[in-house]
Amino acid sequence: MNVTQYDIMPRSSVQGKKRRAELTGILSSQRNVSTAQLAGRFGVSEMTIRRDLKELQNSGVALPCYGGAMAAKRISFEFAFDERHQANIAQKRRIGLAGAGKISDGQIVFLDTGTTTLEIARALSRMNIRCTVITGSLVITSELWGKENIQLQLLGGQVRQKNPDLIGPYSETMLDRFAADVAFLGSDGIDPVRGSFAGDLDTARIAEKMAFNASKVIVVADSSKLPRTGLARYLQIKNMDELITDKKANPAAVRKLRGQMVKITLV
């Protein structure tokens, strides 16, 4: 009797190999597909799909989609971004809803990149508020694209490695040409004395430009970011109008911020 590799491989391994082969074909032929859609199609969890995509990425398999190599990178963007997004997701959703509720008809809004500002975009997409949103986030752009009540302006610039957003001198120059009613800025850390921080210099410069060119600055961050710092400060406390965070925020840090005339919204 001839014994094939499929005879000696576990059934789950065979199924996984077949699924990944089909994934490559799907990603080659479809313009846009999410992990949720793929999970439903194959009858597996989204985590299983993410593992499949990660394995294809690590093995160097090309995943050409609409737009060529750039669209292929979107898969790794989605994997890494989804992992970060799941941290403290319930708090981020409450913060996002509170942030979207502060936007009024006719306003021009800067939306910084990040998983918490993404929740603002998702909440806003369910509302009937007519506004203009300016962002450098490809994920936020995807979320708001096609909404008739939202005029969407995507910044130009360089796509950041392993992150779905735009950075660089061109993005910064574009921001200096705009004026917004309100800027919603994410944060990698908020120190009640030193200010709000980003995780790298490139994103810090984008957030700094948004803050400078907005009439009102609202920082959005879950309680794990307070109090702590990051690599690069982009905003001093005196220039922070409001912080939206969750009710688990450090009480001493909240008191210090309120003492410096920062409005604190706890959700």
C-alpha cells in the first residue's frame, strides 16, 4: 500500500494546508476581504484565520490583492493592528462613543491614528452627523469611506512600516494647510506633569501638527496609559483641553490633570 503525506499527517494539518492554499487564491482575486469574512467562509475562528495569514506572511508567500504589493502588506497590517486593538477593547469602545458624541454637525475633525481613535470612527459611522474628517489612518479611512454624511480627507505621505497609517514631511505639510475645530489624539502614555506621548518620533510629529492646527484638543486613551510616558512627547498639559478615559484611571493622576484645568471625562 502506498502511504502519502496526507495519510500520516493529522487531519487538522491537512485542513490547515488546504485552507491556506485557498486563502492565497482568495486574496489574489478579491479587492478587499476581512478576517471576519474569511472566518465565516471557512467556518473557523478569526484567530485561526490570523494564524493562517501570519504563517503565509512568514513563509514569504505573495498575497497579491488590488493595488499589488501594497495591498499585500495590508494583510500584515490587519494582523498586527487587530492584536493591539483587542487590548482593553470594552474601554476603547466606551471612549470612542463618548468622543464621537462630542462632534457636532458641520465641524472639521482631525482623527489621529490608533486603536482608540478607530473606535471614535466606528461610533461616528453609525451616527447621522455631517462633518469633515481628516486623518492619516488607512484603517479609519476604510471605516468611514462611503458614508454620505462624512466628507473624508486622507493625508498623503509615506506608509509606516507594520502600521496602517501615513507619516512624513508630506503629511506634516498637508496638516499645516488645514484648520480643524477639534483634534482627537491617541496616546502611548500620559504623564500628568510632562504631557502626552507617542511611541515614535514620526507619529509624535503628526499628532503635534494636529494639535497645533485645531481649536480644541481632546486626548483619548484607556486607563492603562495613565500615568506613564512614551518615547516622544507631542503635547504639553497646558495645551490639552480634555482627556477621555475610563473609570479605572489612576485617581491621583486624574486629580493632577484636573488641577491643571484639563477637563476629564470618565466613561
